[in-house]
Amino acid sequence: MTERRGILVVVSGFAGAGKGTIMKKLVSEYDRYALSISMTTRSPRPEEVDGREYFFISKEQFEQNIKDGLLIEHALYCDNYYGTPRRYVEQQLDAGKDVILEIEIQGALQIKKRFPEALLLFVTPPSAEELQRRLIGRGTETPEVIAKRMRRAGEESEGIEQYDYIVINDDADRATEETHRIIQCAKNAPLRNNDFINLIRNQLKALAKGE
């Protein structure tokens, strides 16, 4: 059997939930995955590098990419644009890689409408108190920004039911293993295997006719 096309895995979660850590561990521990790099108009944090964590571009450049149809999704989050470049995702899927998109809930729901076979995962800490502790512990944002992110998390919590699975990140290693298991099991769902289903169905019909 030839290599199956990869599946699209959309990972969302509250800011500070640790979804970025889980995604990086998945990519480093398994050669099955490709992590898509998003574009954003927000400023890079001190440890971030353009082209590694994000492609950092201007608002004008981002809006031109939207007009040119170069993004498969985009969203406005905390006054900044975020979006996923189309070309890289398609190339990796065609190569058989499972492509992970780490995006906000607005973009995730756009993806689900355009790609019904996409797998949606939502990463959350075990409690709201733990989320707030992690945001403060990062030491990269002002109290005002942290308060805004907590309010945004409350809004995002209203959309969790639209995801396929929840991953509770109380330990990064355990959450990474659980995420890997979910993705590999989900690949066997019928909606992600239409080509194989049609192949074996046609083979059975041919055998029944004595061909």
C-alpha cells in the first residue's frame, strides 16, 4: 500500500497552556510530524527568532497575503493577526507528513469548515489557577496583558465543545505521549480513509462479479 497522505492536526489552547511545548516535543520525538510555522503581526519575544517560532511581518504585509489567498486561515487575537501559510502545509501533507497547526480558536474553526477531515485538539491546564500561575511565571508580559489573556481564555472556553479531543497538560511528557496516541488513532477514522475505503469496496465488487 502506498504512503497515505498526511492528516491536518489543529492544536489550540489557552495562552500559557503549554501547547507550544507539546508541539515541539512531538516534532523532536517522532519523525511523523511537520510543524507549520504561522505568520503574525505581533512583536517577537526576546527568545523568538523570525522563521522559527513565527514569521513576523507587518500588518500591511499580512493583509496583502489575505487578499492574495496565501493563507488557509487567519484570525485577529489580542489586536494582532495570526495566520497559516498555505503552500508549506500542502507540500507536507502530500509528502505523507501529519501537519500540526498551532492556532487560535477562530482559525481552528475556519480550518474545520474548509477541511472537515482535520483533527482538532484543545490543550488546557488542569485549572484556571494553574493557567494564571503559568502566565505570570513566563515573566514576558505586563499584568494588563495577563489580565487580557485570562479574559480571552474565558471567551475561548465557550468553544471547547467544537473540538474533537481535549488534552489536559498537567505534565508535558505525559501530554505529549497522549497527543501522539490520539493523532495516530484518529488517522484510522473512516472520514480520513476515503481512498482506501473506495479501493477495497471496488475490489470486493470486482471479486463478486468474478473479475
